[in-house]
Amino acid sequence: MSHPAPEDQPDDGSPPGEDLDDHAVDEAALDAELAEAEQAQGDLGVSLRALLEPPGDIEQRTADGVDRSLHGRSALSLGMDLLGLGWLTITTILTDDLPPADGVPEGIDDED
Amino acid sequence: MLDRQLSELINEHADAVFRVAYGILHDRGLAEDVVQETMVKAWESLGSFRGDASTRTWVLRIAHNTSISALRRRRDQAMAPEDLPERASSDDPSARADGMANLAAVRHALEGLDEVSRTIVVLREVEGLTYQQIADALEVPVPTVKTRLLRARRTLQAAVDRTEEER
């Protein structure tokens, strides 16, 4: 008998064994309960909005951060390309079994 | 200078992404990091976006998943959320809103919910998404959205009611 690996188990903070996805529930009854709860909740939405309010300049700060991130990646990518090119050049120079320029490997004579 | 399309993406969705991230992480600094990460991911995968869902739903899905990843990274660092200092922020609404006595209660109750339920609450109560849009964003069935939302509302409302009774 196999047990699910820890990484396969839900990681949403729900208590083990609790069926949060109860599909057997009567959806019409659920809708009615939701509507009732919505009416009763009063200022909950207002409180949530106040609690989760983003900084006033979130767009500008995000734009600046994204700009830096994209430039950083671009510079890193260029650096890696240059490093790769440098490595290719070094290995090309140091490798002594390169074919000659005419493409015919050494030791093979043209008998014709 | 950012691409115009990327700027539009940020201007349209940064607020909602922040609220989803902050709802999960309870740390404004980390939430801002998630906003940036989400925008970079969305921008880089914009070409593969098939348009099955709205752009908003798609971006909010990335935001939710990125927030969960950030939460796991934080857990991996073996630090409890309450041990993490909030990064200094000059416009922390919870600090401003002294008059809203129930804000702390709502925050505490929100922290007690699982991450999916927190996001459902934010997407429904603050962003005004439909149940179907929330289900699309989180890739869960609609009945799951409704069930969790109902439980979350009851939990949050109970916290608010308790605070008002204590006054």
C-alpha cells in the first residue's frame, strides 16, 4: 500500500483529511447561502480593500523593478554569450587535430 | 524605457496582483516583489497566452502561483510569518486606519485561511470577479470556489462580529 509523497499532498494550508472541495453539495442551496452571507457581511469588503490597499505608486515602482530585472537578464545573457564565444575561440586555438583549410585530414594523400 | 504593452500590463493589473500577493503573504515588501516577478513572467510568456481566459484572469493566475512559490520559499527558510519583519512602508493602510477597529481582526482571520481561500476572498470581495473567472484563475471547479468562499466569509464575519461585541 502506497502513501502519497509529501510533495503530492495539497499545500494550501488546509487540515489533512478535510474535504474542502465538496462537490456533493447542493449548488442551489450553496448559492442561497452565499447570497445570504453576502447580505450579512456588511463592511467586510470595505475592510478587505483597506487592508490590502497597494502603495499609491505601485505601478511606477513595478515598472522600475521590471525594467531593472529585464536589463539585468539582458546583460547576463550577453555576458554568457561572450563567455561562450571566448571559450569556443580558446578551444579552437588550442585544439591541434583540426583539419587543414582544404578540408582534407592530414595523412590522406590525394592519389589522383 | 519599457515597452508600451508591458507598461499597459503593469498599469492595468499591478493593483490587483498586489492585493492577491499581499492577501497570501501578509508582507507588503514581498508582495511588491511578487508583483514585479508576475509582470516579468507575464511579459515573457505573453506570446504563449492563448486567450482562452481574459488577460486579467491569466495574470491573476500567475500572481497566485508566484505568491504560493514565494510562500514556500519563505517556509523553506524556516521562518514563521510572524517572525518576519514587515518592510518599512510609508503608506501602510493598517497603520493609517486607526478608526477601523475590525481591520486587525479581519487581517488575523484572513491569515487563518488556507492560501486558495484567501485568494478566492480577494478576487471576489475586492476584485469583483465572477465565480467562473475565479475558478479559471485558480484552476479549480466552481463549486469549490463557492464552498470555500462561503466558509471564508463566515470565518471573517465571525471575527468582525467578535470585535464589535468586545467594543
